[in-house]
Amino acid sequence: MKIIQLATAALILWVNVCLAQAPEPKSTASFKPGERWYDNKGELINAHGGGLLFDKGMYYWFGEKRGQSASQGISVYSSTDLHNWKAEGMALEKSADPQSEIAVGGLMERPKVIYNPKTKKYVMWFHLELPRQGYKAARAGVAVSDKVTGPYTYLNSFRPNGHMSRDMTLYVDDDGSAYHIYSARENYDLRITKLTDDYLSATTQDTLMFSNHREAPAVFKKDKQYYLITSGCTGWAPNQASLHVATSLFGPWKLIGDPMKGPMADKTFDGQSTYIQPVQGKKDAFIFMADRWNPKDLKDSRYLWLPIKFENAQPVIEWMDEWDSTVWAK
Ligand code: DGJ
């Protein structure tokens, strides 16, 4: 009798171990913010502080590949439906040359990629910190590729018009002009620079947006208004988001308040903004993307993607445990 009980217990234990190790289902039809998200190979998606690019019918997700804390380059994933992501490998690897600005030991954060139809090149900008200097260098790095998934060729880095440049995003306006929005002056200033026609450099059209000590900028446009969501500056710890609005990217920018609603709204649902993606083929459908950082294991930081709603014509973001594209029809 005892042997049967022992055998049953062992079997139950074995089944539980197997279940715990089973890969997540590879196909999904909804967003589950804050849960672990897996790619087509059953691996954790490792693309933090990222941004999306819609190109020729496909979404591409570029982000920071992280180890437990190390910055390991820029990864890229592709998807047709924004739920199921195929690992496309590394868009930009760390350089094996110890003299390189992108050698191991430095940081590559918040990559964003845009397509230049004039040069037919994909252009990546990111926040670059030089090896072994912590966050001192505060530079924008630029890389370029003929192919959306890369590999991207690293070009150079600089401080736009001499300004420190840390957290950043890129934005391409309807007329094809592109802009770099970045935290400057030890993050006390948020600035915007128009890019050159080839998108590879900053022009001298460079303006202070506001000096509210903000980072993690994410921008979108609706009804000729530009909306900008930012975070405060508390390292990896979450803080309160704010929303600004303007009729011109060069301002003036008006502070509206915190667009988050519901439990944990005052801490951006334990997250930090990174990008806002318009959903193709749907009017006024935008996805707010944020990172829930896990500083003890950065690669296991989670993704919080939530739909942007409009209440009294103002953007509002509410927490949802699970949601899908039917939200846009409502
Ligand atoms: C906040 C920034 O938004 C992140 O990208 C990262 O640089 C952390 N600070 C590091 O503490």
C-alpha cells in the first residue's frame, strides 16, 4: 500500500514539474499586460525600452536585449497581429572591438527605428552610454540598415547640438519630417530636434519642450494635436506619468495631467512609458507601451501594453488584465 502511495506522490510531483516547465502556448489572441510574453520559439521576448515600426504589412518590435542587468544589444521581432512575435535575432550587436563605442560594458537603451523613403534606409537611434562610464556620456547613437531586421551598421554617436541626450524617442510626422525627442541637462529638460532629410543627424532646429525633469517620452498625433506621455526620473522605480498636448511639435506644450486611470494609476501601473503605436487600419486606435522594470533581473522586465481611450476628447489609459482588438470597436 505504502509503495502505491509513494509511486502516486512521485507521479504527481513529476506531472507538476513537467507542467511548470512546459512552454507557454505559442499562439495568442489577446494582450496580457504584466504577464510573461513569449516569442515563436517559446523564449521570453527580450525587447525592453522598445518601439515598433510598421513596414510593408508587418510590425517590427525593436528593444533592448538585457541579461540580468547587462545591455546586450538591440533585438528585433516581427508580427502581423501585434500578439504573436517571431524572433528575428539581433538588429544591432555589441561590437567585439573593445575600442568601439558600442563595446560590451556600455549601454544601448530605448532604440527606435524609422524608415526613410528617400534613401530607402532603415535608421535606428538609441540612447548610448559609453563602456565603463555609467550614465555619464549621455549620447544619441545612430545605426543604419538596408533591411528592416538588420543587421544595422553602427555609424556614430553625439550630443545633439551639444545637449546631453538620454531617454529618447523618434517621431515621423505626416510630411515625412522626423524628430528626436530627448531628455537633456541631466534629464531636467526635454528637448526636440528635427532630423536631417536622411534621418542620420540632428539639425540645428532644436528646441526646449519643457523643464519638468521628465524622461521616457512617447508621442502620438490625433486630430492635428500632438500628445506626449512622459515619466518622472526615479531610475527603474515607477512613478507618475504626465500628458502634454501641443498643436506644433516645437510647442508650446501644455500639461494636461496624468492620463492613467484606476488602481496603481499614480505609478503608471508599476511601469514606465516607452512608445505609442498607431494600429494600422483602425481609426484613432493607439497602443500605449510601457515597461515594468525588474532591476534584479532586467531581462524578465514585463511589457504593459494598453489601449488609449478618449474621454471628452482627452487620452485616457486604464489598466486591463487582458484585452484584445475588440476594444477598438466599442
Ligand atoms: C530610467 C530610464 O528611463 C531607463 O531607460 C533607464 O535608463 C533607467 N532610468 C536606469 O536607471
